[in-house]
Amino acid sequence: MTDDDLIYILALQHVPKIGDVTAKKLIHYCGSAEAVFKEKRQHLLKIEGIGTTTIKELFHSEHLKAAEQELQFIKDNTISCLYFTDDEYPEKLKHCIDAPILLFQTGNVNLKQQRIISIVGTRKITTYGIAFCKQLIEQLAAFNPVIVSGFAYGTDISAQKAAMKHQLQTIGCLAHGLNQMYPKTHKKYIAEVETHGGFLTDFWSSDSFDRNNFLKRNRIIAGISEATIVIESAEKGGSLVTADIANSYNRDVFAVPGRVTDSQSLGCNNLIKFQQAHVLSNPLDVPYILNWELELKQQPVIQKQLFVELTSEEQTIYNYLKNKDKQLLDVIALECHMPIFRVASLLLTMELKGIIRPLPGKLFELI
């Protein structure tokens, strides 16, 4: 994607009367974002749902000027831009009608052929909720899922810290631009999250901070994942909105049950009662219902070969372990100068090739 392409995509995203659904209609009709701005007005009016008010707003010069300013911010801060037709754009999100036409990303995000789950819940998480969240991620770690959340207080940060503890990739979906961080107290986790994954948002650096942004952000959390897990929730709350969106996308939703007298379990209990979520009483319910266990069983067992072709990254790890006997995952990543989530993926591939084997305590050695 060239700078010129990005300018017009940003400009289209900036038009207040045009949301993501309408923007996609315009792009599909005209062929590109740039073509939208160069198309004759009378032709655009033929598109269903496009009226004179929308067309009038589209051709204000301020949108291209704002796009140029945002592009400079993107370049100055080394931000990756994911267009909704790009291969790098989250695959599951592509199938959501209201998914953003453009996402902004920082860190080392890798969503290709990954198991992805979202974990959400109340900001006033209880000790019961924290304990279950930790246990959940600890037992799911063997399946190497990507943990998505909103980087907010309570459930979000508990899930993402647990993910990093177990060397899992984690993604924070933000309700604001990448020029700031909310809550401010979570700034101390930014570098660690970007090492283990990163951040995604569809908000600009110039967008005002508004509570409605959180509801808009929730469609990304629900859409990027194959399942959404609600740890705890009051009778009303943003996590219930995320669960509702996930259901509308025909994704699996799980809810952790709690005592009927606990205010922070009312939302989860209601999801279960009205059959809007699976009961999640055991962490292993997740891989069972999502068929992860079946996927693992179907993976072919590959015997060690005399001559195995290795990628350059695999060769680096092989050479390192050849001199080290056995080593911890995070130490391998540090010494080989690679992100931890990348090394974890490479080690799994090398295990299937019959080159290495895992040992207790996250140790690995050559066979």
C-alpha cells in the first residue's frame, strides 16, 4: 500500500457521514478509495444508501488535509496500517460487515493460522474472577492461543498479564488513538505487550476520547476471535455488549458462572440462563467445544529425518540448542533475538519435523 493509497483510505475513514459499511460499498463500487473521490457525483448517487448529504460531505477538502496529518503521525511513530483487503488484516474480522476498513497496529502481532480467543469482563473483578482467569490461561497455554482483550482495568489486564506470564501472544484492542494510553497506569505494560504481541485500534490520533469509543472498540474484540469468554460481569456492562456482538457474528461465547447473590456474576449467569453462552466451569471446556483437541490429534506425527530443510530462523534456533544442550523458551528468544511468540511457533514447527522435543518447565532440547 503506497502513501497515496493510504491518504485516500484515511480521507474516506475521516468522513463523518460514512461508516465502515458505507465505505466498503463505495470502495467496491468504484474499485478503490482513491477512485471514490474521483468518481462523478451522479454515479455515486446510484449506490444504495448513498444520498446527497453523504456526497456533499465526501467532497469537503478537509478530509484529505486531515489524512495527510494522520499519515505523518503514522510515519513518525512506525505504525502499521492494515487495510481490510490485505492478507495481514485479521482473517476472522474480514467476515464482519462492520469491521474497520483500516486498522492501526504496533508491536509484533502475528495472527496467521492462530487460535484466537477474547477474554473480557468487569473492571471490578473479584479474587474469584482473577483466580479463574489465571487458571484458564495456564491450562490453555498448551494450545498456544492468542489472548485478545481491551487493556482496561480488571479482567482485561488480568488476562493479558497471565498471557505474558505463559509466553502467549496477547493483543490489546484500544478505544483511542495510538498517541495515548488509557488507563495511564497501564503504560508500564506497553513494552511488554508489544514484545508479546501488540495493540490494535481503528481510532486516529486526533479522535477525541469518548466513552462510546469503548462500545465501538468491542466489535473488534468480538470479531477478531473465534470465541469470546466473559469472566465476570454485572447485570449491565461493556463485556455483555461484546458477547452480544460475538453472538451476532455467529461466534462461540463462554461465560463463567457464579453465585446468584454475587453482583459481578449476574451478567454471566444471565448469558447462561438465556442460552447466549456456553457454561465455562472448567478451562478445558474451551478446547473441547472449539475442537482444538481434535486438531491436535489430527496433526501428523513426523519422524526425525536424516536431512530436514530448515528456514533461516529455525537454523538459528537449531545452532543455538546444539551448543546449549537444553534451554528455556524465553532464554532462546532472548539469545536468538526473536519475539517470544515467534520462537514458540518455530519450536512447535521444529517439534513436528522431529528435530526438537519439549521438556517439563518450558525447556527444549534437540533430539
